[in-house]
Amino acid sequence: MFRSILVGFDGSSHAKRALVEAVALAQAHHAALTVMTVVPDPRSLAGIGTLGYGAPDLARARSELEKDYARGLDAAVDALPADLPVTKRIVHGKPGPELVKATREDNHDLVVVGSRGRGTAASLVLGSVSSYVLHHLAGAALVVHDEAVAA
């Protein structure tokens, strides 16, 4: 039985499907749900390029990324059932390590993640979040495929 479920959310189709599954599990187990998004360092993103002339404006890029991720998180959580206890969490860093860290710190019973995040090309370069979670998490994890892939 699960009491506290953490779901990683980045706005991708796989993350949206993972959120649907996490909500169903939270409702079935009367568990609390934490929806977490991890804002990456803008320097880690391919193609950040320069913003304007010269070197990239990293402070502005960080701020814009955080706003983008926060909007996606807010929209996802706002669409969840009103009677479900939900906590939103935004952190900065690498998604895999941050999900594992949050699971340990907050004593989540289950972590739910999509099988892919915001693009398969990035997962080849940066590594797979779901793979990281599966290999570093001491507890239970559920990796969810997008419906299009699962069909």
C-alpha cells in the first residue's frame, strides 16, 4: 500500500501519462501525491545559443526556464481532482538525481516517471531519467510509457 507518491513531470506526453497513472494510484490507495518538476541548468540544454549578441544571458535563461516549467506544473496540477491531496514542487538540477533525492528526503513510497522526457535526442545525450531512477532508487518505481508507444 502506498501512502506518498512522487511523480516527475516535465510536460512531455510520457510525463502526462505518468501523472494519470500516479493520480489513479493515489486515489486507489488514498495516498498523498507530490508532482515535481526539475528545471535544468540552461547550460545543459543543447541549442541554447546566444540570447541577443555575445554570450548567453544565463540569468534570463534560468528565469524563463523556471517560468516555463512552473506554468506547466501549475496547469497539470490545476487539472487534477480537487479532493486529491497534491503538493507541487519545483527544484533545479538534473531530474534523475533530484527525484531520487526527493524520494529519500520526503519518504515517498513510490516514484512514477515517464519512460522518456522532453525528447528522445536529449535522452541519448543526457541519459535516461527513468533509467537513473531505476538504478539509484532503493524503493518502488513505476515507469510509464506514453499511450502511443504502449499501443
